[in-house]
Amino acid sequence: MEIRRRKPYKVDKTIQLNTKMFGGPPPPPLKFDYPISPRENIQLMVDHEVPYWVPSMADIGMTFCPADLDRPGMLVESGYDWFGQYWEFIESVGAQMVRPGSHLMNDPTEWKEKLIFPDLDNIDFSVGAEEEYKRIRQDPDKPIFYVLQNGMWERLIDICPPEKVFVFLLTEPECAAEYFNAMADFKIKVIDKLVKEWVPIDCMISSDDWGTQISTFFSPDTFKDLIFEPTKRIYDFIHSKGMWVDTHSCGKIDTLAPYMVELGSDMWEAQGMNDLDMVKATCPDLNLRVMGDSYFFERKDLTREEVVDYVHDFVEVLGKDGGLFSFMGSSNPDMFTLANTELFNFSRSFYGKG
């Protein structure tokens, strides 16, 4: 199979990107002359039909329930989560981490004794829901996305030394399978609480980082044997509630792309170190949610012509026949507006749906 590849573009890897998750000024608000609502357009992509334009992060809204304590303080504070694990906010990187040596347990086989699941029946998820509903209804055409933090794999390496977790998967597969199924049960209960007590949600972002910069944390066979089925139960439950599933996974995990198709993931929030051109060619049923290359858009000598060329190439390769959800991020408001406006206008023309 001949794989069509994007052009190589000049990037500047020496740039210090702003990694603060909630810091800094927000990007300029963007609203375009939509021929249909953003929700309807994303639904076309999910249904593997050609949308009217490449959906963008500018087309959606986000919500978060303060009762959800998978991480403390909406990721910007130090504190304890609802399992009792302490997280430390690191100012220099704008994110939280578990300090080495402070894990809940030293041996993953101890999870049945030391991992205490919170009693969700006694946690009120409706606090603040009325005010949040009024906020999201200000733009009712935008679908609402919700991030399910700390997936089953991430949770395990948060509460145990990661090197011991790797050994655990290989030497105690039955105990590991019990853990993943117990955590899947818990995740399903969290989702059920959100559906019943929080605001209406259109898409659950299942956040579970399965890879490093160079490869997956585990082999595809280990994923299939231990993680696939519990994840499939979570995804099936989300779909049963009428929501989309967006698989967020940092790292190079393109070897797991066929499994994401089997899982029924409506889209994959993928990073640029993956061979996305190959995934597009070999897994056409997997919708890609991809940001433009931040190191490209932060270049100080970037020209308007280069931005336009980049966006066109991006859409023509990854957006061919649909299946692309994208966003062009830049700390430069003018470049941000140019790139995302070009994304909307060119993709409308490219799809030719009026």
C-alpha cells in the first residue's frame, strides 16, 4: 500500500513551549459561518461520513465536575485525590505529579488491601450543576466534552513505582486482570454519576497515557490480554448513554490503532510522534483528533504563506474522505486566528459540501 505523506516542514525544537495547562491568556474566541451546527458536523465525522469542515476545538465546549477527585484541584493544585494519593503541583511544568517514593503502595499485588475505592453513593456530583448548565447553554450548538482523568493504566503507575508495575503485568497477569476489571467497574460508576447528576455531556474523553515518546509502555499483546476488555466495557457503557468516546493517549501508540477501532473509539486524540499518515491509510475507520505541530506554529519567522501551505497539506493528507478533528495552537493570537480560520475555510472547500 502506498502511503501518502505530509511534507516536511521547518520547525524549531529549541522553542520553550508554554506547558501550563490552565495558565496564560486563553486563545482568541473563534466563531465561523457554520452551514450546520458544530454538533451535527462532528456527528457526521463520528458516523464516518464526510463532514462540512474539519471539526476543531473551537467548535466544542468543555465542562468539569468539582466532585470528581481523580486528581485534586483541577490539575493546578497540590493535594490528595479520592484514593488518598498525594499529588504535587510542579510550577515549572504547569502540571501535577506523584513524588517518587510517595506512592500508596510499593507492590502492585497489594492493591486489594491498599487501594480503597471511594464510596460514590455518598458523593454529591450535583453541586454546581445548575450554574454550569446555564453557562454551557450560552452556546447550545457546541457539543460538551468531559475529561475522564487517570485511566486504568495511569492510575496503576500513579499509586505504585512504575518499574514494579511492568514486572507485575508479566509475572502476575491474573492479579493484574482483576485490578483492571475492578477499576473499570469504578470508572463506569463515575460515568453513571456524571450522567445522572452533572450537566449533559456529548463526549467522554477517556484519558489513559499508553505510551512514551518512542513506544508503548507494554506490548500490543499485553494490551490485548489485560487492558482491552475492561476498556471495551467502559466504552460500551459510554455509548449506551448516547455519548461519543474520545481516546486521549499521549505517546507513540500507533501500534494500538487497530485495537482502538475494535474498542469502538469514536476518535483518537493523537500526538505527532505517531506515524499518523500510516494510521490514516491503514485504519480509515479511526477518526484522528490531532493538533498542528506546536513547534511549527511558535516559530518567530513563520510566514502567512507557510501557515496556509501547512494547513492545506494537513487537511489533504489526514483529512482525506473525512475522519479528521483538528486544532492549530499558537501563543501568537494572529497566527492562531489565521491557522484556524484557514482550517475552517479550506476544509469546507476541500469537502465541497457548500
